Amino acid sequence: MAIKDIEKNIREDAKKRIDEINREMNETIKIIREEIENEIEKRVGEIRRDGEREAELTYKRIVTSANMKSKEIIEREKNELVEKVFKEARNRILNASDKEKTRILKILIEKGKEVIEDPIILVDKRYGSLVGKCKKADINDFGVILKSKDGYVTVDNTLNTIIKYSKVKLKPKIASILFK
């Protein structure tokens, strides 16, 4: 499945979820409006002279609160969808063929070598057979860690670290793609 297909699927899933949230939000607002209108009618009857002003303020506060809550729900769902993008990317890498994993590991090693000349390269024992000239270690992640021979410089090119930094950089771009 190509990245464009993934993006398309994610966009479609996101659009469906947003439409569903909007429908739920509209239903909730309708129910809240009905409850508010009933409450307003009751209060106006009890305290007709000064109750109208208070009822209007109460109505506005409740509607504003309902709108804020619905926006919070939508934002939370959007964040979950963006997180899903990163989770799916991680799973695609971890479920890739050994050939593809080898290619990725070699790229990560080369990027690390741009920072550290002649490094000690650590790779998790599970992936040690995919690349040569690497020290097998328990790093508990896909990717590599490069260290200078004196131990002062370390480049962590593991999947968790890359995703962590990518989230900061890419989250706004992904959100803009998903929620245009």
C-alpha cells in the first residue's frame, strides 16, 4: 500500500470520524437546547420580572459550555487520529520485510555517520542479522545507536526516538493534511 493510499485511507477515516462527531455534536446540542429551553420557560414563569435576564445569561453560558465541550471532543479525536498516523507508520516499519528493514537500518547508520566518524554501532539483537559490522545489544527498539569511540557523542537513531522528534516536526503538517 503506497503512502498516498495510506494518506487517502487516513483522510477518509478522519473525514468519516469528523462527520460522525459533527452529527453527534449536533444531536447533543439539539438535546441541550431542548433542555435549556425547558429550563428557561420554567424559570421565566417563576421569576418573571428579573428572571428573563438571568435565564438568557444561563442559556448563553450553557450553550457556550456545550460548544466548548464539543470542540474539546473534536480536538481530542483529531489528536487521536494524528497519533494513529504515527502508530501506523511505526507498525509498517516493524512489519516490513527483512530486505526493507535492512535498507532502513543502513540509511540510519549513514545518517549517524554524518555526525560521528568511525562510530561504534549498536543494533538490537533481533535485527543484528540484518546488518553487518554492528554490535548486538539490548536496545529494545528497531534502529541503531551510534557512539563515538571515546563515548562522548551518541546518536540515537532508534524508531522511538525518530518518531518522538518527528511528532514535534510533522504533527502540524499531518493535521493540516487530515483536517483540510
